[in-house]
Amino acid sequence: MSAAKTTPAAMKQRLVSVTLDEESIGRANEDVEHEREVAIYDLLEQNTFKPVGHDGGPYALHLSINSNRLVFDIRLQDGRPVMAHLFSLSPLRRIVKDYYLICDSYYQAVRTATPDKIEAIDMGRRAIHNDGSRILMQRLQDKVTVDLDTARRLFTLICVLHWKG
């Protein structure tokens, strides 16, 4: 971890917990649950997360779905509420679909394609992932400040939430 990430301010501007509302999001098969756990672990390992206008932290994030919107229930680590943000998933729907399609192509290519073909598909997969992450950052910018790496990890989690397995 870099020195900049270990400052007291940086330690406050981060997520230390992410939970999913099983009633609205639901449980999935074992493979999907594993992918969700990995996505949350990766997100918590390193992130920058700061609700706009709030200087507290570190934060706990509880995700749920309400009327086809993803709810970001942001609290302090001790459970005190900070804000709730309802986030429409419509702007991400197409890019998540494209991401699934290219991931399927990638996993099929890994079995049979040449290394050059695999690399080309992987570059496309990363580009779509970055596009989705930037859209997510734009949608959150008035509510939560995140860096690109955190947006990438959140985008991965959103994708996994939609994966049916």
C-alpha cells in the first residue's frame, strides 16, 4: 500500500464492509455466490469511497434492489446512517449485457483459441469493463467520490449481482 493510502484521511475515505440484501437480491447457486464473495473481497482490499459532503468514515455499504434500482445504503462503520442513494441500472444494462457476451467469448477462446486471439478478446473485455466503470463513476459523481479502480470493482460486483449462473 502506498504512503498516500495510509494517511488518516485516506483510511477514512474507504469501504470496510459490503453486504447484500438477500431478500431483494436473493441467493444464487454456489458458483455465483463464490463470484459475489470474490468481488466483495476485491472491493474491500483496496478502494477509495467518499460520500460527497461527508468527512466521516470508514464506511459500510449495504446493497439492495428496490423497484429495479440498486440502493446504496451508506453508513459509518458503527452503523450510523450517512446516506441512501437509489441508482438506476438502466444506463448500465446494455454494457453489462455486452460484458457478459465478451466474457463468454473469452472463456470459450481460452479453451481453443490461439494466444493472439485470446489477448485480443481480453483487450476488448477490459475496454468494456472500463467503459462500464466510467459510466458508474459518472452516475455516482454527485453522491459518492470513487477512483477508477474502485469503480471497476463496483462494476464487477454489479455484474455479478446480475449473473444468474
